[in-house]
Amino acid sequence: MISEIILAAGIDGLAYWEHGGTIDDFLDYELSPEQISSRRTISSAIFSYFRYKKSIDQAITNYTKTKIQPYVRRLLCIATVQICIQTGIEPSIACDIAVGLAKRKKDKKVAGFVNAVLRKIAENRLNNLFTEQELPDLLISRWKIMFGENEYRTLIDSLNYKNEITFRLRNKNKIELVNSFASKIENEKLNVFDFYKTNEQEALFSSGLLNDGSVYIQDIATSLSIKLVLKNVYNVKTVLDLCAAPGGKTLMLSDAFNNISLTATDKSEFRLNRLKDNVAIYKTKNITVVSPDKINNLLLTSKYDLVFLDVPCSNSGVYRKRPDAVWKFSESNLKEITELQLAILQKSKVAAASKGYILYSTCSIDSDENKNLIAKFVTMNPEFKIVEDELLLPSVNHDGAYAALLQKI
């Protein structure tokens, strides 16, 4: 039964996340052949859990008195999503499926326990309207300090909007087809590419536009960094993209400057395969993908007009799409990630040519990963100056992002 396949995959996804992986990587690389066809529903179930994690965890705690085995807790979490949030299955059927799975994977006693807990949860349905209380406490306190009450409230309100699929149109000959199921996103701040949004997932995925490279699924906020380059840099011939996988911004740079020579790599060979696939699908001629073992050689032997660093980050600006990310947000993790970001900047600075540029980008809205870190880098390296930087807070139409353009003096 499909619902059991979704439940089992959701359990596996939570285990993968608990052991240090990301849900995006789980969905991209870990689904079995029988699970792949249900990827979108599996994704919805897992991300819905993280979106309402506090409420779901509390509901489970309310009806249990003893410590729960990790597998059983994961089962209860995903089953609660199926009962209270997803609408494609009747709550009683979702409960029966979870009980049957518990019986096969564990024993009758565990199955009875799962049945009792889920029946109680089904009787007292969750309110699946997002509120700020679903966020980690640390994130709430930091955002209030960083943005002030008014911006904080606007930010929270934006997180309650349903997340539509957004994509960038690359082939303008397909406008008529795209207009049949999607609407163009109008944004004066981010008007350098044609972005669209749609709720008609089937129409998009069955259109053939993804297969022939005519569109690329990404949020309009991803264009913030490219906008800074287009606005301030007029003579770019060579680009080094050091954090390129899976390739969304790499392709955007390629499309924006189709006469450049773009060398792209990533420290993860695993993720780099996605970039290679995307370069092939989207038929780009100016991108050369280089294996990670060549990075040091690239840095030491060549100089580039632009060094692009779309660095690893906390992903705090993409909560609607990646609600799992914020649940790994902590003071210690923030310290670790900012140290990594600064190290990437320090290591890559040697590749910038005289009068060349570094383009720094995150999908975080935390100032310690963004403005504060860039200020620290420039203080440590006075041969660089800030040309322009910009923070984009999440809204009803886009995710959050930060970008800084630096120039070597």
C-alpha cells in the first residue's frame, strides 16, 4: 500500500536526519525504487513533521508515560502527520497502517502501544496553522533582536503562507506553455530573470520543460547574488565557483554571462554528480566541472575575475522549504558554521585576480553568517573592500537570502 510506503520512507528520513544527514539529500539519494514515485508525498510528510515539530512532539509526549524506542517515536511522528495534517488518507486508515507496520517491525505489544497513542491523537486533532511557537526558541529570540518587533512579525506572518513551486524560465520560446499553468513573479528588487510560480505540480512535471532544460526549479531569492554582479561588474571573463553543487546558481551565472569561462567544483564528489547531470541536462557550453581533488591546484595556479562562494549555511532563510534545517540551529552549530564560512573565504581569496571580485552568498538571514562575518573578513584582509551587500528577508513570494560583493583593491 502506498500509504505504508510513505510512512516507512518518512521513518527512514527522520533516522537519516538524526544521524547528521539532510532531508534534501535523503530524498535525492536514499529513496528505494518503489519509494521514488511517491517522492513528493514523502517529502510533504517529512517536512510537515518539522514544520509542526513542537506540536507533534508534545502531542506524543502527552499520551506516553515511558521512554519510546527511536524507531517507534519516528513512526508516531510520521503517522501523526498522516492523521492530522495530510488530507489524502483517512485518519482511521492511517492509524491502522501504522499499527500494522509496528506489528511487523516490532511486536504485538508495541503495536498496541502505537494504536493507543494514535487513537488519542486522532481524537484530539492538532491545529495545523503555523505559529511562531513552532520555531526553536533560540531562533525566535535571535530574530527578535536582529530584526525588531515589526520586521519579526512580518517575517513570522510570511511563514504561514503555502509554499508554491517557483521556477526560472530559461527558454523564452516556451512562455506560452508556461503561462498555461503558472504566473510570473513580479519583483522590482529581483527582476534580472523570469521567475514563475504554480500550484499545478502535475502540469509542470508533465510539461517536459524540466527534461529539456527550459526551466529550473529554484526560488527567486537565489538570484540576489547574481543581481549584485550584474549591477556592479562589467567585465567578467573567468569565474571560479567553489561551492557549486547542485548547480542552480552556477547555471544562473552561466545564463547571465554566456561568454564567460566558468570553472565549477564542490568539496562533495557525491553532490558534484548532481551538478554534472544538470550541466548535461541544461546544455551549458561554458561550464567546466572539476573534481574536488583539484581545488587546491585551482586556487594556487590560476586567477579569476570572479570567485563565487555560495557557502554552506544554517539555511535559516529557507524555513518554508527546509524546516528541518532550523532544528539543527544552535549556538555551537552557528559557531562551527561561521568558522567554516570564514575559512572558505580565507582560503579562496588567493584566487581573485587584481581588481577581481569575491561573491559571497548564503540562504541564511542570521547576521553572524552574513554582514558580521563579511565585516570580520574585510577587517582581516584590508586588500578587499565591500562593493555592495544586501539582505533579503523571507516574504510571501520568496525565501530569504544574503549576498555580498567584495573587490580586491
